Amino acid sequence: MRFYTERCEAMRNFANKIWNASRFLMMNLTIERCCLPEKLELEDKIKKADLDFRCSYPEEKLTVRLDSQKTYRIFENLLVNIVKYAMPHTRVFIEILREDDQAVIRMKNISEQELNIQGQELTERFVRGDASRNTEGAGLGLAIVKSFVDLQGGEFGIEIDGDLFKTQVRLRDLF
């Protein structure tokens, strides 16, 4: 048993080293003026899900200074999380709006499994909402989202209310 514990710890240390090395690569930003999507470009993943997406987008285009590739990855990770972990046959609410000088993106869904964890803990590396989850993934998706949002001067938050899972991304420098 001790052997397995040591091997697991060695693998965890190795994964931490990979994560730390990748953080250096994440720091390279290509900042440009970009419009937030009027529609999320992950329609194929959304259509395959057994979920009812209710989306609210602004009438005006929201133009923000950001790295478009990293921002795409933010949306991709958030939507993949919803598709993987939302209770089937439920609604998902996605809202993109302007609040003062910020673009705000809110996503809400009902989790299939009860979450007994604080929202911000889910942004730590290798943390998954439920230890019994047997889906693929290493628990890095929300940590990557937080890193990419922080890197661009934004704010990322998670709120859990029972089985209601809410995320919010705030991006500054709205034009």
C-alpha cells in the first residue's frame, strides 16, 4: 500500500511541475480589440447535450481588449463543464451583458450530482466537484478558466446554491 501511495504522490508532483511550466506559456498574451460573440461558437457540443439552453445576448456588440484564443478557451471550458456535469433534461441559462464598463458573462445550470464544496475551491488545480465522478478530466478546466480570466485583468467567480451551479466572468476595458 505504501508503494502505491508514494507512486500517487510522485505522479501528483509530476503533474504540478507540468502545470507550473504551462503557466509560463499562458502568460503570453496577444491582446486585441475583439467583439464578444453574439452566439457561442460551440454549437456542436451544445446540440449533443440533452439540455435546454436559454441564451440572452446584448443587442449591441460588446468590444473588449482581450486575447481571443484564451477567451475562446474560457468559454469552451465553461460549456464543456456544463455539458458534462449538468442534470439531463434541465435548462441552462447563459447571459452576456454590459454592466458599466465591463462585459459580464453568466452561466447557470443544475448539477447532476450534489456539490459539497465551496465554489472557489473548484478553481484549484486537480479539484473535482464530486470524488465519485467517473468522467474524463483532471480537474484543471476551471483552474484554467480562472488563470486566463485573471491574466486578462478580469474576474471569475463561482457560486453554488444547493445544486444550482453559477459562474460569472467579468472583463474590463469595454469600448
